Amino acid sequence: MPVTSNLGIMSAPTSNPATAKNLPQKYQEFVEKANSKFFHLGPLHNFLSSQCPIKSKIHVVIFKKGQTPAGIELEQDSAVLHNDLATWLKRDRERQLYLVEDLSPHTAKLLGGYLDINPQFFADYIDMVIPSPSNPKTSDRDIQPAPWFRMGNIAYHLPSLRSLEDRKDYVFTQFIGPREYHPPTDYQSEHATLGDRPKADTKNTNIERVAGGHDPVQLSDRKVWPVAMTRHSAAAWFGESPSGTAGGWLKGESFRLFSSMAQITDGKAGVILLDRPFESTHESLKRQNSIYRSFTHLPSSMHTRIPQVSDLRDTYLTSLLHSFQANEQLQQDAPSPIAILQDVYRIVASEWIAVSTYLERDLNAIEWQLEAKDKTPDLDLLEERLKSLFIMRRRNRKYKALVDEQLQLRFPTHWTGAGPAAAATDSVRAAMEADFKQVQDLIYVGDSGEEVKHAEPEAHFSHYFGGNRASFNTLGAILGMQTDYAPEKAHWHFFLRLSFGAAGGIITVYLFVVFWDRIRRIFRKQ
């Protein structure tokens, strides 16, 4: 959950840099200075100061009227990346949208320096905290993922007031991206498991993400594979005009960022930050791509051009670029930021639907086991299923909160603008709201199912423990009797034999009723 600050009204440093190459350093110094007043920028300050060898994957998207958006991938070589990205940032051309996968410190400083981006945009996206006694260190890095459940310091968990959301010039969202992990074809073990918290492979990513392991309920006649429920972030920023009027991106205003610099087209730039797929260090299991993408446009006729990409679900960046190609609302000079974000939120909504489907599958499996007629579930199975339901309920409670938050998302006022772009905004908002209302309904249905299934093991436990409790209560009453049938009295042995005989008769009748179907089948076979 992002933390509100008044950084939105703070200005960038006014010192005059000698050249544009100093802008990344100036931006880092600005964050360092702001960190002395706003402690929650500490993780971003540490991130910008770190040496991450992994390079961001960057695409520049150009919008033109009557044409599908054109995406250009920037070079990956570190020496070329600085020059190439800086060159694109300085160009005064059609509106440029930067899609960044796996944000690196160097890329953040370039974007922040050239576009004068509020540091809180990057701080919210990386979603990190500085290790402390309240949040113990879990890796060799100076920052680590913020704990999702508030068991430590709450400073990084305080939600922002909704009345202040309009002041922001960006949006930020969190969601769950489920990915199955499959064993090799010659895997011999009965079931593959990930565990409750699969360890992330931090060597291949700049920003560490946390995944909750979901080992599904297994049925005897089929196999299903474990799922990493990864906590992902996405964030989007679009330039605001320097005068503070609405529609900076839409109007494409230019201004001088610093007095001695060339003209920077802040009003024509936008940035979307996306995560790289979560990779586990598990040696025997391999990550699969998402198996469900409700927004993927299938070929509708023989004349439809089939994309050359091997799998459109490989990364969020690949999926988003494909969605842009099929979005007719983006075929204009100044598409609304909300129209652009519709494809981002379609990805998010589709991932939520996949999460809900995985949970529903587990509920169905638990229901099948509890209602099986061939055998009564034992205490070990009930305890295991009850624990699974507790975990599912805890996670689902967080999922519901995130979906509700996304339904109440408020966009910055300067994203609406006027003209044709604004005319399509209402329909886009309605479509996005409908998608997340569908997700909300699915999550709530799953939550209701969890409550029902949660009650069934409790009923079985009550049956077992209620019977035991009655037995102990009866025994206590017997031992406390003040008659000739009490312990160490004259007729105690007679009472004891009678009690054991009655108990044996009851047990015999109970076993006969339980196994009557099997006994009847045996006699029929004979």
C-alpha cells in the first residue's frame, strides 16, 4: 500500500547541470535530500545507490492517428543503453510511452532525471523496506520486499487517504500472478511441491518479488502441479503540463526542466513499469507461462495476421505489446492514458481470474474428499484440509482487499483532458469496472465456498471431540459417585463389568453400521 507524502508539491533541484548527462546524478541527489525529510524514500535511495548488473528491458511505443502503435525495443548493452535511452528521452517527436520491464537503478535515474518524475512513483513500485529488527533481513541486499501481512513495523503499511489520490500524477497497483511449476517428464516422485514460500532467484532480477507457494489438493485419480502465487506490482505515470493544467500528455506541452537545458518534452512522455516473471531456485521444477489470458485476441479469420512471438503469455511486456496492437482506441495521436491503461488492467484482471480458478479447484477437491461415500475422512486428513483452508482464507482476505481497492481506483485529473480522447474515457472506465466487478464476484464466491468447506472439517472435529468429551464427562461422574458402585466400594467390580459390556456392545453396533455396505458386498460375491 503506497504511503502518501507531499512530494507532489516539491520541486526538483534548481542547480544548473553542465550537461544533460548529469541529470541521472542530479535525480539521485534529489532523492537523497528528500530522504532526509521523508523516511519512506529510504528504500528508493538504497535502490538507486545499488549496483544491479541486470539490464531493464525497454520498449518505446509511438502513437499515430490511423495506425497501430509502433513499439521499438532499445538496445540491451549497458554502454549503448544509456546513450540510446537518453537520446529517446530528449527527442521532440510524437508522444512517447516507455514500457519498462524489471526497472534497474540506472533506468530509474534516467527516467526520473529527464522527465522530472515524482520519486514516490518509483518508491511505490519497488515496494521495498529497509531491514530492521521488526523486518528481519532475508537476503544479502540492503532492501527487501515489504512484508504483506502486518506483523512488524506498520510504518510502511499505512494506507493513503482516498481524498488525496487526485493529487498524484501516477497510479500504482498490486496483484497476484500465478505460475505453475512443472517437473521434468521423467519425474518419479508422487507429488511435486513448492513449499509455503519458494525462494526467489535474485541473480536474474533487479527487484525481488515474493511468492506464496500453493501446493494444490491432490486427488487419487489425477495429478496437478504446484503454483507460485507471486505478488507483482505495476505502475503508470503520464506527464503533466508545467502550468498544472489538465492534459499534459494530451496537449503535448514542452518546457525547460532546468534553465540551462535544452527543451524537454515532459508533456509528451509516459512510463509504465512492469515486473519480470518470478523465477524460483527450485532445481527440479520449471516455471510455466500463464495458462489463462482472457484478453488474448485469437485469430478470427484466415486473413488475420498471426503474431510471430512464440508465446504471447511469456511476460507481461509481451502481452501488453500484443494488446496494444488490437486496441483500436490507441490508433490516434493523443490516446487517453486511461485507454492505454485499459490493457494493463485487463492483464491484472485476467491474473485475478486465474487465481480465483486455482482456489476454486482446491475447494472442489476438498469437497470431493469430504463427501466421498467409500470412506470416512480420518483426523489427519481433516487437520490437513483445515490448515489448507486457513491458508486460503488468509490469502483470499488480502486478495479481496486488493480487488476492492482496484475497483475504487481514482485517476489523476490531468489524464482526462478534452476532445476525442476524453470522449472515449467513460466507455473505457465502464469496461474496466466491469472486468474488476467480475473478478470481485468470483473472489466473493470463492470466499463463501471457503466458509462452507471450513465448517465441514469443524463439524467432523466436533463429532470426534464431542464424543470423546462426553466419554470423559461420564468417566468423571462415575469416579465421583458416592454410592456402593463407586471405586473401591462393594459393587464396583460389578459396575465395571457392566460398563465394559455395554461399551463393547455399542462399539460392535457402530462398526457393523459403518462397514455394513462392505459386509453386504462380500456376502453377495460368495
